[in-house]
Amino acid sequence: MRAGWLAGWLAGGRNKLIVGVSILRAGETMEQALCEVSQNITIGKILIQTNLDTGEPELHYLRLPKDIKEAHVMLMDATVATGAAAMMAIRVLLDHDVPEENIILLSMLMGGSGVHSIAYAFPNVKLVTTAVDKEVNDEFHILPGLGNFGDRYFGTDFTADRQEPPMAS
């Protein structure tokens, strides 16, 4: 698709109900831009984390707008490596009666394997990204990639070698 397609689609969306859904944490980095382009948008949140032992995604938190099944959903994740978290998020949206053709996955960078996995599993979901890097390493990071985009954006540096920070009481 040509550049500017999404902005044109959003601008023409006067009769479309548009909802943003962030895959936490890195998806939150895209919320402000979406809100600036499409005012009065509601935002939902999905927290999916990769189990470091199995490499499988796990759903930890879900908060979706009530009218999501009638909406076009902008699903946001800054980087998509294997596509596992994005596919789980898409399944969650489908389970909440969002039609597959109403889901647009927005990402700044995708791994080639993630693009292929998502496109194969959900052929009617639209994928919008600025770039596709070909390689994903054994730790599920895109190469050359951006590093951990959420850590870079939020100024944190949590690694699997360190203990998790204590939970707030």
C-alpha cells in the first residue's frame, strides 16, 4: 500500500467508530500520535508478556472499550518480532466480536517471520509498518532491530538476568 494510506483512512473516518488498543508496554508509545490524528478516540489496553522459560505469550491484563465490536481497531505495538503477542491480541479482539477485517495492526518495526505468521493466520488483518527486518534471534529480538523499544522510550532497563522489581503494595 502507498504511504499516507492510514492517515487518509483515518481522516475519512467521520462515520467510522475507531478504537485504539495498545499492546503494553511498547504500544503505549504510539497512543499520542493516534489520538492527535483521530480525536475523540477511545483507547484500550492489553498486557501480553512473553514467558521467558517457554517463549510463549501470556495474557495478564485486558481493558477494552464497551463498543469495540462495532469499531475499527488500531492495534498498536512498536515492534513485532515473531508475531506471537500480536496474534494473541488479535485472538482476544476476535473473541470480543471484532471482525478480522476491522483490525489494523500498527507497528514501527516488524520481523519478517512475524509478518508472515500474522498474515497467514489472519489474512484479513491489515498490517502497517515502517520497516521489516529479516532476522529474529533466539531471544526473540529483531535484528538489527531497535533493541527493547519500550525500555528505550520509558528509560528503563529490565533484563532477565536481574530480579524483578518489588511489587508496589
